Amino acid sequence: MKIALLPGDGIGPEIVAEAVKVLKALALPLEMQEAAVGGAAYAACGHPLPEATLRLAQEADAVLFGAVGDPRYDQLERHLRPEQAILGLRKALGLFANLRPAMCHAPLTHASSLKPELVAGLDILIIRELTGDIYFGQPRGRRSAPDGPFAGSEEAFDTMRYSRPEIERIAHVAFQAAQKRQGRVTSVDKANVLETSQLWRDVVCDVHRQYPGVQLDHMYVDNAAMQLARAPRQFDVIVTGNLFGDILSDEAAMLTGSIGMLPSASLNDKKQGLYEPSHGSAPDIAGQGIANPLATILSAAMMLRFSLNQPEAAARIEAAVQSVLAQGLRTPDIASEGTRKVGTREMGDAVAAALA
Ligand code: NAI
Ligand code: MG
């Protein structure tokens, strides 16, 4: 089982080191190899996704990724910015399905931005399409406005675009995930306004005919944002496009207490996947040894389950995380009165120890 380790920038190396510690404690035949990505790779060789890094990722069964993004490189041309590395990897590996569970771990219900009674037992899976939508649609650019009330002024535009096969494959992922959960899918769009959303809704309905055991409903994205904050437990699986999914998954993250708790998986149509915490490189706390490594450790568990066919090992890691939280250990982002504040390393050590 070959794993490519891409720690990246900011807190990336700190949190990936803890996930590696936990993986090693499993004593499985895992072959892990590390490469530079993002700003770290740009600093070393002038490109955020060097050829050697890409090859390592392509040849691996799974990629464990930290985060990319470094304020020192914010002014670079877009194709050289650290964030391009993750987009390049998604594209090269054909990763089209982003799975983001938002679970409220029992000892952390008070850490949510919502009242505990609204989030206790929360278990949502947000499935975000990753390869289409306004992030990649052409044409895009800047120009002088050709007409309208602001003709002659500078304007910028992007193109929202989805094709039927792209929507079909993500819909299948959602219905199949729902079959293993509570059997409910909510498809989120803006079909009252957008042409892409009308196609999205048509295709999701067509695919749904193959899954009669799954209940499907549709929701406009503005209402979905409101419902997530009002009564989040009404959802089981949410499936949506790239832009809406980006926003809703961050909103759902807050319901669970900290973005530092949330893992994610990005899968292609083989079983290859890229696993990373839902958060970014957190430059504001990088190097301080206080980042929460649990999102990355839980991402490693998803990796064992979805790409490496080791569901028991995945469950062991998840149980170890639960037990460490139950013991009261907290990084500062999830700390509260009466708990024991620990740093990144101590948290990783505790999870590794709890595996035994
Ligand atoms: P962020 O997720 O890095 O940070 C948002 C806030 O959450 C910060 O206050 C940070 O300290 C906190 N936070 C994040 N992860 C944490 C953890 N594990 N433990 C404790 N606190 C944590 O998002 P932000 O600030 O918008 O972006 C920072 C950089 O990360 C940017 O360059 C951005 O482009 C990049 N980014 C990269 C992503 C990726 O690699 N997939 C995803 C999102 C952002
Ligand atoms: Mg985001």
C-alpha cells in the first residue's frame, strides 16, 4: 500500500507528521514517501506542483495531503500560487467527488456555534462536485465592458458550466453513499435562476430512478444555507456543485465546533483518493505547535477505508480519536473549561497511544 505524503505549507507539515505517527502505530505494511507541494515546492524549485510530486501522487494508492497556501506568495501569477497545486492534483488524478463528513463528536457538542440540542448526534455527509462549475468554466477573464450601463469600465467574468456526465457520476456517488447511511439525499442547486442548476436537477432526478430505495429532495442553495444553521440534523447526504459545495461545507464545518476536526476525501472512479483536512494552511498559527491534527488523522482513517481497503484500521483510528476526546484532551481551537489543553504533538501522541 503506497501512500504519497504531501505536507505542503503553514501547519501542513505539523499535522501530517501526527497522522504519519498514528499510521505507523497501526503496524500495517504501508509504504510512505514524501514530496514537496504548494509554496514549499515553489520555494524549492519554482513550481507549486513539480513533475516529481505529481508522479509520486499518480503512482500511489492514496495521497495524504496537508494544506497549501502561503501569504508570501499571494502576489504571484495565478498559475504559480500554492493553491494551484491542489487544483492540479485534482485534475491529474481525475478526482471529481469530494466527501466531507460533518459530525458532531459527543464531547464537543458545546464547541459548536449552535445550541448543543441542535447539533447533538449531527452526522451529515456533504458531497461536492470538484471538476466543473464556475471554477473551471471558460471563457473567463477581464475586459472593458462592451455594453450596458457600465460600458467601457473594467469588468471581470467567469462561466458556470456543467455537463450531463459530470452530474451523473457525482449523483451516483451520492445515492450509493446514502444507501450505506440513512438513505436520504438532498440535492442543492439554484434552479430558480441558473441554467446549470436546471440541468443539474434534471440529471439528478434521472439518476435517482436507479435508486428507488433512496429518498431524494431538492433545495435551493440559499435555503440550504439557512436550514444548515436552523436545523442541521434534517440532512443525511447533501450533493451539490463545486461552488455551492465549497461554501456549504465550510458552513457545516462550523456546526461541528472546529474546522480542525473535519476530514475530507476526494475520489476518482478507481479507488484512488486524496485525503486532506477541510481547513487550509492556517498561517496565523503555523509553527506554534497548537494546530489541531485530528482532521488530518481522521482523513488518514478515511484513506484506510476508501482507498486501502482497511476498514478495521480506519475504525480503530476513529475510536482512538473518540477516546482521546473523552479523556478531555483539547487543542486550543476546541478547548473549553475543565478540559486539558494540549499541543499538536501531544494530541498525536495520545491518539497513537490510544490505538494500543
Ligand atoms: P484556514 O482554514 O487555513 O484557516 C481559517 C481559520 O481556522 C484560521 O483562524 C486558522 O487558524 C483556523 N484553523 C484552520 N485549521 C486549523 C487547525 N487544524 N487547528 C486549529 N485552527 C485551525 O483558512 P484561510 O485562513 O482562509 O486560508 C489560509 C490559507 O490556506 C490560504 O492561503 C488559503 O488559500 C489556503 N487554503 C488551502 C486549502 C487546501 O490546501 N486545500 C483549503 C483552504 C484554504
Ligand atoms: Mg473552502
